[in-house]
Amino acid sequence: MGEAEGKKDEADYKRLQTFPLVRHSDMPEEMRVETMELCVTACEKFSNNNESAAKMIKETMDKKFGSSWHVVIGEGFGFEITHEVKNLLYLYFGGTLAVCVWKCS
């Protein structure tokens, strides 16, 4: 009975970690939703290459919302940035991966 409960808890944890957890955002709702979907898609597509995922996110954001977007993806990093108002999204994805997207021109 203990093993079955352990497997159920692990499955629940993995399911929770497949959705992005927004840590901070000042983006308008529509932009935030689009950016979150883009981040999830890029991180899943390039699960072993954060550099390629960041490049995909940046290029797509530049095309869709104008130039000067910046992206950081990784584990265990700190940051202090200056950004344009209503153009920041910081989220966690997959349990340990953090994604920060902001515009600074």
C-alpha cells in the first residue's frame, strides 16, 4: 500500500510541474497568456537546450510584439533588471526551470 501511495504522489507532483507557475508579471492578460504558451512550447521542444529555447522565445516575441525582448532560462539564477512597464514575465516551469522574459529598449 505504501508503494502505491508513493507512485500516486509522484504522478501528482509531475502533473503539477507541467503547468507554468507565474512568479511575477505586469503584462496585459492577453500578452501574458500568449507568452506563457510560447515559453511552455519552447521549453518542451528544446528540453535539453535552454539556449535554443530562449532564442525561439526571443525571436517570436520580437516578431509579435516589436524588438528589444530579452529571455533568460535556467536553474538557480538571480537577476536585477530594468524593463519597460507592462512587459515583464517571470515564471517557473517543470519544477526547477525558471523563465524570465522582458522588454527593454
